[in-house]
Amino acid sequence: MSTNADPLVALSALPGVPDAVDSVRKAVDRVYGHRVMRRRSNEVTSEAALRGARGSAALSGAEWALEEVRRRSDFSGEGDARVMGAALRLSAEAGQLLSIWRQSPLRVLARLHLVAAADSDAAAGRPRLAGEPVFEPLIELDLPDADEVAGRLEGLAQLVIAGSVAPALVTAAVVHGELAALRPFGSCNGLVARAAERIVLVGSGLDPKSVCPAEAGHAELGRAAYVGALEGYVSGTPEGMAAWITHCGKAVELGARESTAVCEALQRGAA
């Protein structure tokens, strides 16, 4: 990823990206225009957080039925339960970090990893060092070395702090893609990358009430499509970057559709 002045603007003009941005805006507007949002938006936000966490966990290998996630209160076990617990903790924590993100994104990423990894990673909260392993079984792309990770993380942080006039979707997709490609931590990188995407979408004002869970949309599109689109981002080609941004746009649209369905259910008194 280039660190030249506002490279996000150039990405915003790639073929297909303006249409994706427009489509996302229309989908988000439909949710916010629903009458239920005027009086019960907190319920929609809570449900979106749950569905987003479930979707993010599914992409990290823990595929649970929504009702099982809703019913369970103990996620302290190993395996899938630990992944689901991490996703739920991140969903709750992300909203507390919005005010810090634009000033200190690396601090936020460290906090997200600390929350996700809990006591399962002795190096929780810091980027990996040379020679340290990474456990991220569903992302099998070439792993950048620690020096490259440090440099690109700093470039990403500078990009966030500088701000951009590019659409929120483009910024969110780049943050998500860069973190997933780098896998800067020893574990939980996918979960952290998707939480960071959510922070950008909410903090930018595109989805201020956090009712369009892109994580749920990514899960609906499927792991194969997710990894395939991420490979496009890693390639660095204009076509690959556009495909990844468009993929992220579809995920946001599907998240918006999910919350529209929640609004309809609340209106009918069925949720």
C-alpha cells in the first residue's frame, strides 16, 4: 500500500468503486430511514453487535447458530467457544475506542488484540517480533516479516491520523485489508481486522449507530469469497484493490439488509 499523500482518493476512483460507495450509502440510508430506528435504535444496535460478532467468529472458524450465541453466557472454554467469546468482547470494546482511533490507531489495535486474545497469548497487545509464529489458520497468504509489518503499520497509522476525503467504505476496506494481510499479531488477526473496519465505518459517520454489521455480511458472502477478495488486495493491482473494496461494500450492504430485517421484525412485534 502506498503511503503517498491521500492514496485513498485514487482508490476511490477505481472502476466499480464509486458504484459500490453509492450502493452502500443507499443501503445504510434505508436502515436509518426505517421508522423503528426513531424509537428503538438501541435494540437494533444491540442485535447488530450480536450478529456482527457471530459473523466475525464464523470467518475465524467458529460457526454457531445465532440462537446459540444468544443463549450462551459462558465462552471461557477452548476452541470455538474461545473464538466466539473473543468476537463478542471485541464487538463490545470497539464502541469504546472511537474517540481514540483518529489520534492513536496503533494504541487502539493493541487494545483490540489484548481484548481478543485475553490470556491465550503471552504477547497480547503488541505486534509480533521476528521469528514469532502466527496462528491464523484460515488466511494462508504469504506472511510479511516483522520489519515489514512494523513499517506498514506505521504507514497505516499515519494514513488514519492524516485523515482523508475518501469515502468511509474505502478507508474501512483498506484498514481491514492491510491488517488481514499483515497479520501483525500472533493470533486473532482476522477478528481484530474486522473490528477495526467497524470502528472506521462507525467513526466516519457512515454508520454512527453501528447498525450495519459488515462482519455479518462478510460471513454471508462466505470464507472462500473473503479470502479470494483479500488475495486481490494483497496483489496490489488496481483490479485486485477494486475487487476487495467492492467486496467490503457488499458486506456492508448485507449487514444493512440484516438490520432492516431486524427493524421489520421489531415493527411486527416478533423480535
